[in-house]
Amino acid sequence: MARIAARTSEPGVVGNAPLPLPTGPEAPPRGWHRLSMSQKQVVWAWGFLALPILFYAGIRFYPTLDAFRLSLTDWNLLRPANFVGLDNYVRLVSDPQFGQVFRNTFAYLLIGTPTSIVVAFVIAYYLDRVRFMHGLIRALYFLPFLTTAAAMAWVWRWFYQPPPIGAINGFLASVGIPAQPFLRSTEQALPAIMVTAIWAGLGFQIIIFMAGLRAIPSTYYEAARIDGLGEFAILRRITLPLLKPTTVFLVVLSSIGFLRIFDQVYNMTTNDPGGPLGSTKPLVLMIYQSAFSSYEMGYAAAQTVVLFTILLVVSLLQLWILRERT
Amino acid sequence: MRTTLLKAGLLAGVGLFAANAAQAVEIEYWQYVFDARVKAMDQLIENFEAANPGITVKHVTFPYADYQTRVVAAHAAGRGPDVVQLFYGWTDNFVDGGILQPLSQEAFPHGEIEEAFFPIVTAMKRDGEYYGLPTAVRSLALFYNKNLFEEAGLDPESPPQTLDAWVAAAEATTKRDGAGNMISAGTTLDMAGQDHHWWREVLVRQFGGAPYTDDYRTVTYDDDAGRAALEWYTNLQLEKGVGAAGFMDEGQAAFRAGLAAMTIDGTFRLGAFRSIESFEWGVAELPAGPDGTRSNYSSYFANGIGASAEGEELEAAEKFLAYVTSPEAMEIWLETVGELPARREVALTEANLADPIYGPFLRGLDYAHTTLFVDEAAQRQLIIDATNRILLQGQSPAGALEQAAAAEQALIDARN
């Protein structure tokens, strides 16, 4: 307590560096010793903060800003970059592939995020009440989150195979349903891949939801029950509103995840990346192909700028929609 | 006095060091990771260093997926290799980007190259200069499962020689279950594998057309021949039902698992197929077309000299390149990797031609074509998509091909 008081007290009064009194214009106190205690603390704080800030500026912010510059050039890794103005963006708008990739990306976002949030909440809500083997069940749900996305994608890729080897088609056949093409269909491929992405992220969302549920004081529930509220009313009036910060966090995180989906799609369609006929190709895969298959770095940078803008707008929009109304 | 001594000592040291440097030149050789290739190259380097005591070769490898990016990025950073392996299809990019230097005509006279190597080596020529030479070349052939042939009542020792006989064999070996699901395919259909080469350079020609003009700058497959070839190919699944795209995920996986009687694949697959123990397989030349036309697609990885090599390093790099493209190196490569020698005299020996496995591939080399791609992945994608539009969306072969040809022409034009 005394130390805190010492820190916040007037400079020069307490501490080991009393404010030097001016001794004359010819010998003014200089540098470090002239600083007050609190000023020194600020310097120290910034000194420590400078390292991560410089690091982030170097590996995060600088490349991000540089992508904006690159998107205005025709750089292909080999030749020096030429400034081409907005050519890459004009090309992007008229690229038929981009339209489809854009729709695919939003399909992953608009179907994937709500589905995964609802499923995760329902599981967390009921799992919270289960006492029998609670830890084991929770661990089982969490397991996919710990597994490498590429390994999971390959297992699912084989699950989805046509007869005679596909496990899912084998099951369908045993209950008399005709074989489905799954990844070989322009309609079924995207949902088939999305299911695996939802499943992979479910464990994490369940754990966060459960932590949120546990954080709600039980006195609220007790009071509600004494007042005679039904289970559904309790869910609607108490649980969901109080879970809002958790939900906002998960919606933002999950949206960013689906907008950036890549591993699952790439690994499940390596022979025809993002196929068939581009029906599963997300924006990130298109960026990857432009940059590292065709070496059109400028064009790829323009796509990343678009992705960045989408991510920014979607995140801000969600924060605004789900903001606390006071 | 002291300083003079010191200076003298320093000078002597520098002199010694320089002499050492002159004796021991180190050059870097880059290739991608593929066990057999790395092993073969290690052996070549050992032999080369034994014969050239002053030169050491540092063997640097990268995973295939990153390889091209690494070479390009290293060049951008000014730290390229002295001798570098590259796919012939990357030559345009590498030459335009200044990654390679032309091979000096004193060390590698053009007349000698063109006489000794298979004609496909000219794919390494730009503006009258060679930018690389291959150790080994690859071609396509028909792999067939002898056990499935026998089961279907076909002679396992006389594989189909014409497209008609090939279709008949595929029909005979296709197996379906009660629900009509394919359980074993007559042939693999995999445009993402080697089928796009087969269609482009073989089928289109066998149906009377040509895929491109001779300089590969103009797409010419959008005509009756191209349409007939694509229709014939897609009808293998749609009408004849002897194969299905995506069956067993990949064509080579289906063949390996013994669930496809035939597949068209390259020399590079030999290593993987050699480990098959559950059935006997054979190799045959690609089936001839209706009028007897034979064709094949050949490709290769060449070795070029990095633009930054100069002076002693350049001299050493030239020596090394000459060694890895020598008859001796080609024999080692054939033994270790199983790829065909790029020099005619080494490849077309009686023993090789009589070999039941190498023979069909080697005969294919004689009439093979080498597509000059501007972006192989993107050009392959266009054929995959054209096929999928027919197979999955019911588009007509004419429409699908017209779309593919226009897109491919635009792609080629954009790179010139």
C-alpha cells in the first residue's frame, strides 16, 4: 500500500530521486535523472512494450501495408514490379472465377457460422447438465480441435469416397439409399467439406460456451425458479442474454475462421483444388493459387486486400449488431 | 620491424587461403526431394568428386510443393544455386526471370546435343540457346493388371494395341455390384493425373487433329478432332461405363489397389507400382488410334546453370552438368530411379528395348510430343473443368471444349 502511495505521490517528495533543484542556467540537470519517478515508469513500460510492438510492426503490419502497395503492381517474383494502378482490381471484378469464389466464401460463412454456434450451444447446454462421464464426453468433443486439419481432411476425404471404399456410402447402401457423389458433385461438395470444418471447430466452441454457462451466478436461476419461470423462459431471459459476451466472441472468431477456410478444402480436393468446377473454392485458396501456382503476386495481393476488407467489415458489423445496448 | 613481419605473415596467410580457395571450389546443386532421385544424385556427386578432386558439390533439396517457389525466391534474394534442376515447363519463367544462363556453346555444342539426345530436348531451347539438359526423360504407357485380365478371360500376355481393343478390354474387365455401383473399373479416368496429357497430345492427334500450332502459342484443339476426342473420352464413363472419374479418389490409387484393370501413367510411377505384391502387372505402348496413329507425351526435368555462377564456379558447374548428362550418369539414373536415359544411344539399346517394362516407354519416346506449357497447373485445370462440365453438368463436348480453348488461348496470350 505504501509503495503504491509512493508511486502516485508528487514527484520530488518521496522516492530515491528527489526532484533536483535548478542550480543555475549553466548546469541544468540532464537526461535520465531529470525524469520524475512516474515519467521513468512510463519510459520503462514503453521500453518493454517496444520490443513486441517493433516485432509486430515488422512481421504483421509492414507486410499488411505492403500488400496494399503490391496489389497495385504486376510483380511475379521474377521481374521487378511495375505500377499498374487498379488493373488487378478491374481484372478481379471481371474474373468469372472470382464471382464464384466470393459466393463460396460467403456460403461457408453464412451457413457455417450459425450452424456451428447453434450446435455448439445445444451440446454445451446439455453437456453442462450431464454429470455422468462429463469429463470424458467433453474430452471427446474437444479431440478434433487438437487434431491436425490436414490429417482430418484426408480421413474425411476417404469417408466420402464412392463405393466400394467410402464409409459413408457403405452405410447408405446398407440402409438402402443410393450412393451419393459427395465431393464429386458441384452441389454436395461444399456442404460436405463444411461439415468437417464445423466438426473440427466444435470442441473449442463447446468449451467456451460451457465456461460462459458456468460463469452465470446460480442465484439468478434460483430466483427465477422461485418466481416460477419455466426452463425455456429461463433460457431465453437469463441464460442467453448473460451469455452474450461469449456468443459475440465465438461468432466473431468463427466468422473469421470460415472466411479464411483453406486446410479442409485444399486437402480434400488436392487433385482439382477447390473443385469440382470451383464449387468449393474459397477466397484463400484462390489467393494461394494465384500467388504460388501462377506466381501472380500482384493479383494475389489484390485478392488479399479484398479479403482483408471483407474480414474487417464483417467483424465490425458483428460487433455493432451484437453490441451492448445500454 | 614487427609490423612488417606481421604484414608478411598476413600476406602469406591470405596467399595460402587464396590457393586453397582456388583448389576447392564448392558449387550448389538444387533439386526436389524424391528418395530415389536424391539417392541417385548422391551417387553421381560422389563419382564426380572422385574424378574432380578440386570441386565439391553441395546437394540441396526442398519438398516438391515448395521447390519452384524456393528457387524463385532464392534468386530474388540473390542466392541462387549453381546447377539447378527444373521441369522443362518452367523454362519460360526461369529464362524470363533471369534465373538461368544459357549453356556455353563451347562446352555444350548444339550439334552434339541435337545428335545425341532425343528430339524433345529442344524444349529447352530459347532464342537459339540451350538453357538446360536432361539426365532422364519420361513417357506414358498403358499399365494393366494381368490378374484382372485373366479373370475376364483375356490373354494377360497380349495387351490391347488399338483404342477399339482397349475399350473392349475395359468393358470386359469392369465389375459392378447389384445396385449398379462400380466395384472394379475397366480403366481409370483421371484428368488430374496423366489423362490430360493423353487427351491433349495423343487422343486429339489420333482423331485427326493437333492440340496446338507447332510453337504451342495457338490452341487448335477446338475442332472436329478435338471434340471427337473429348466426346470419346467422356463417353467411356457416360455411355460405356468402363470407368468413373473420382473412382477410388485417384487413378493410380485404384490401379494400385487392384480395383482398376488399366491405367495410363508415366515412367515415374514405376517405383510406386513395383511395390505391388497382390497382383501381376504389365506395361504396353499406348493404344494406336483408328488410323494406326501412335503418339505419346514426354516430359523431363532438366539441369540448368544458375545465372549467378561465374569464373571458377561456372567452370565447375559446367563440368558437373556435363557429368550428370553423360551416358554413365544416365545408366546410374535408370538403375536407381527407373527413368529413361535422355541420350538415344544409352536408351535405345537392345537390352532396354527388349525389357518388358522399359521397352514400351522407350518405343513411345520415338513418336512423343512435349507440350510447351505456360502454366501447366492452370492449363490442366481447364481440361479438368471441361471434362467435369460434361460429366457433372451435362454440357455438350462442343460447348465445353470451346470454353476451354478460349480460356487457354487467353492464358497463353497473357504470358507473352
